[in-house]
Amino acid sequence: MTKKMILAVAMAAPLMIALPAAADGDHRAKAIAVIKKDFQPRGQAGLDRLAEDGVQAICNRTGNKPPDYIEKAMTADQLATVKYPADGKLLGDWKEGEKIAQSGRGFTWTDNPGLPVGGNCYNCHKIAPKETSFGTIGPSLYQFGKLRGNTAETQKYAYSKIWNAKAFNLCSEMPRFGHAGALNEKQVKDLVALLLDPESPVNK
Amino acid sequence: MKQNIIGALCALAVMGGASAQSPKKPVAKPSTKAAAAPAAEEKDAATLEFEKFRAEMEESNPAELFEMKGQEQWKAKRGPKNVSLAESCDLGQGVGKVEGAYVKMPRYFADADAVMDAERRIVWCMVEKQGFKFDDIAKQPFANETFTPDITNLVTYVATHSRNMKIAVPLDDPKVRDAYEVGKEIAAYRAGPYDFSCNTCHGTDGKRIRMQNLPNLSTPAGAIKGVQGWPGYRMTGGVMLTHQWRMGDCFRQQRFPQPKYASDAVAYLLTYMIGTANGQVYKGPGIKR
């Protein structure tokens, strides 16, 4: 965490000087000041959530298009945060994965912080064909395993992507579910199974 | 379906009458059976049905009941200073003038030295002119199933008087322009456990969350979709809700903490959104699912 923040700060400093639009910088600085002044904690959503971490800071300051050298360094940094199961097994239960994918609960000021957090997957992705109510912010994941093969490499990619989407695309719209503490190892494994298990409806 | 709708409307009319006779009584929750959640496989049909319903409702919109109440409250002498808003409140078009005021806000008000959206401005008038306490208004600023605050009625009344008018936020005023630019940055600000900003959902064309279409607030055609229908009568729960409420609900879903009521942050965000919709026609208070 500390290392990441130092990296972000070190990179943000020369970057901001290099950016041409000084006026945008003024408005951004004002926006941050207004956000700090004009929000109040409610439920589980405390004011700490308003602070940018390193990734957010870089993405916010580059319009989600960081220069290549930052993208490379910081995605590698994010990949290093992924926690894999001790036994190395990445394929869980696709039926459980489907339940997690369906739920969009968690982390809002009206959510009970004691309850499990959902994966929000169908909010943005087409996944199993039976669910026709799916969003389109993310790409379709239908036939994910059929197209890519249920290999050790694909499993590791899917697990890592769900754990920390910013390990592959620094300013991806997708949350970092493991990194954020929303989903645990078992839940991420179940989602990997939903995407890759040949028995999952995704691959039928 | 249609009979249910008519049933719900009649129930509403009866309740509206009852509350007009006893103005202290909060607007009660009407029957929402007509809006019962459809089964997943019926959602497309339900969407179509809702569109049809909304079209049918345009002439007899439930928002009118709140507008009528708002009109009474606008004209009545109220508050510790016992003055009416009609004789004291300037929404930018002259004291007491509501015609076209809603579509020309947010704007800069020199007496408050602030850029204010309609709701914020009316609250300011209630505090400064009528002597109400801001904290009392901000304690429960939005409607729930058993309570509709006065401010909601007042905003609905004012918004009604901009029906079918073009949005015209005065962006040539440097203070309003500055608020617009800051609002644009607020919309782009990613933070929180999920790294979301407003733009995560509302920054590109043609996206959906589940079956819900997401307007792209960076274009006039998209921004007007985010303005249209607010303040709106929400079928879910049967409550009248304002544009300020909607901004807060977006932040809730963004997993942010809560924006303070009638704050700069909300006013600037609304300046960006409504200002982007400049030139588009506002249809007045509406109906939401």
C-alpha cells in the first residue's frame, strides 16, 4: 500500500506539470475541495471513501488514459496485490458463482455491512444465456470458457482479473473485487467456475 | 393493467382531496399495485407497458397533486417571519415570478453569492425570507412513503411553470461557467471501494445496467434524459422525489458517502448536467418507475 502510494505520488508530480490544460487542473482542484467539504458519512460509507488511492489518482488526472510507462508500472504493481488460494486450486462451484454474479448488493450506505457483498456481474456483463436482464458496460462473457479453453493459464487470468481488474487495464471501469475486500478467495473461485467450468451454462 | 392504473389514479385523487382538506397531514402512500415488480422474463413487455402508461398519464400526472400543494405553500404567509415566497423569493426572474424560472437554473444569485439549482434556491428563500431553520429542512429533505416535505411540493410547483420550455442555464455568466466546469470534474471523479465516478455509468452512449438504459450526460441528448421527469413521481414506493434526491441516489450507488443537502457539490453537478442539456425542451414534472 505504502509503496503503491509513493509510486503514484512520484509519478503524478511530473505528469501534472506535463499536462497542458492548466485550467482543467484548477477546476479539478476545486472539485476535490468541494467534494471534501460537501459530503457526510452515512451508514457504512465513511468520508475515507472520498480519498483517491494511487490508481484512482492517476486515472482521474489523465482522463483514464495514463501514459504507457505508468500503465505498465502500475498494472504490474496491481497484479502483485492478487492473493491466490494456498492450495493453488482456482476453479470453484459454478452454481455458487451464478448466485454471486446475480447479486448487486453491498457497500452502499443502505446496505447492511454484515451481509455478504454481491459480484454485480450481470449489472454490466452478459454471462449465462438464461439471464436476459444483463448490462452492457462490460463485454459479453457468454461462452468465455468455450472460446478460451479451461486451461490453468485462463483460470489464473480470470481469477486475477476478478480480484483486481486494474492489473490488466489500469483505468478499467471494473471494480477490484478482491482487492476492495468485496469478494473473498472462495467467491472469486466460484465466479471463475461460472466462466470456465465446461458444465457451467456459460459454456453450454 | 389499465384498470389497475385507473384504480391507482382514483386512489391518488381521493388522497389528494383528503390532504387538501387537512394540509398538515402528510401525503399518504397510494396503492402501488400497478407498479408491482414484473417477472424477469416480462421486463421488455413491462418497459413497453410503462412507456404507454407514461404517455397516457401526461394529461393527469400524479405530480399535479404535489404541484397544487406547492402552489398553496408558495402563496401562503409562512414561517417565523410570516411572509410568503410569492412576495419575497426571487428565482432569477423577479420576486415571486415562477414562469420559466426552473429551466433557467442553476444560476448565480448575488444575494446569496452562490450558484443555486431550483431546490437550493427555494430552500435559501425559506431560510432567509421566511425564517425557517436550514437544519430543520435538511433533517428530512426528501419524501418517503409516509412523508412529503414542503420543499418537494414547492419545487414541483416551480418546475411545472417551466413545462415545455427550453433549458437555458446561463453558462455565459462566468460564475455559472465555473460551476459547470467544476461539476464536470465532480462527474469524472473516481473514488470509493469500486473506483466509480458518475461517468462510469453515464459517460458513454448506448450502455445499460441490467435492462436500465444509461443516459450519456456529456451530450445534450443524453443530459436531457437525466433532467427530464424530475421532479418525478416514483411508482416504486409512490413518492414524489426531486433532482437533488436523484443526485444523492447516484452517489449511493457509486458507493460514495452522502452529498450534503443543498450543497455546492450538488449545485455544481446539476449545473454541469442541466447546462449540458441547454436548448433541449423540458417537459415538466414526470413519472418514474
